[in-house]
Amino acid sequence: MENIFHRVSIRKFSNQPVEKEKIEQILRAAMQAPSACNQQPWEFYVVEDKEMIHALSQVTPYSAFAFNAPVIIVPVYREENLPAPMFAQIDLSIACENMWLETDALQLGGTWIGIAPLKDWMEAVAEILDLPDNLKVFSLFALGYPAEEKPQQDRFDAARIHYMKR
Ligand SMILES: Cc1cc2nc3c(=O)[nH]c(=O)nc-3n(C[C@H](O)[C@H](O)[C@H](O)COP(=O)(O)O)c2cc1C
């Protein structure tokens, strides 16, 4: 999995549109994620409308860069009729990391914008998308062809590893 050691947050995008097959491949990776009891609580909204992207980019103080993204994927989840609803956000987290890695593998770039667990932001996004009440917003994932290049930080820290010896 070389993408684990290559993926970075990309916040500058070229104007090149993202092919539908690539978006689908990214969502295929998302849905391949493991989830508690295999409950797969997710749905994914793909936003390409400029006005909607603008509105989404204004939801948090940390999302303005997303205005220039050609696509924002909005992963959402439901809580009803799940065997383990308390794990739904964790399930979505794994799906989002899968999306990010697949984005990198396709030579695209993106950045996860945190929305859940902040209720106000979750509701603001739900209102923009006019979501049904049972769907909760997890995050925004802004993606496109990268217009910046960044080396990945090496975050390995041997001091964080604690081998338990008797
Ligand atoms: C849960 C989560 C929320 C994040 N929210 C934002 C955000 O709102 N805005 C942003 O620009 N980046 C956001 N990021 C990206 C992080 O800032 C980034 O992953 C971190 O600085 C490490 O950099 P890297 O992704 O290039 O390795 C978020 C990442 C995660 C995992």
C-alpha cells in the first residue's frame, strides 16, 4: 500500500474535471471499508454544482479552500436499524480514509473536512443538501486534480511504541 506513504492533504485544484469513473472508483474504495457488524451505514452525495460547492465551503472556518474543488463528496450515515449504531461514525472514518487513499492512487488529490461530531456543522451541510432527517452528515471530502505538490511528512516515532515485556 504505497499510497499510505504518499497521500497528503491537497487543497489546491486545477480546473480539470474529474471523470465519473474515477469518482465511482473512489466510492467503490469507500464502500469496501470494514464496519461494525458489517453494518455499512453510509451513503455518499457527490456535489459538482458550483453554487452548492460554494455554500459547502462556507460551513466551517476551515473549509474555504474547498470552493475551488471541482467535486465535494459528502459521506453521510444513518443510525436506525443498525446492529451497532454507536460505531457508525467510526465506520465512516474508515470509509473516508479508504476514499483518500484511492484518490491518491488515481493521481487525484483531496482533503477531508471535519464536520461530525459538531451538530451545528452537520445540520448546516444537511440543510444545503436538503437531506432527509434520518441521514447524518459525517464529513466533506473535497477532491480534484492537484495544483500543488507536497512531500509527505514522516510521522514515524519509535518512542510511541511500547513493547510489553515480562
Ligand atoms: C478528521 C479530520 C478533519 C480534518 N478537517 C480539516 C479541515 O476542516 N480543513 C482542512 O483544511 N483540513 C482538514 N483535515 C486535514 C488535516 O489537517 C491533515 O490531514 C493533517 O494536517 C495532516 O496532513 P496530511 O493530510 O497532509 O498528512 C482534516 C483531517 C481529518 C482526519
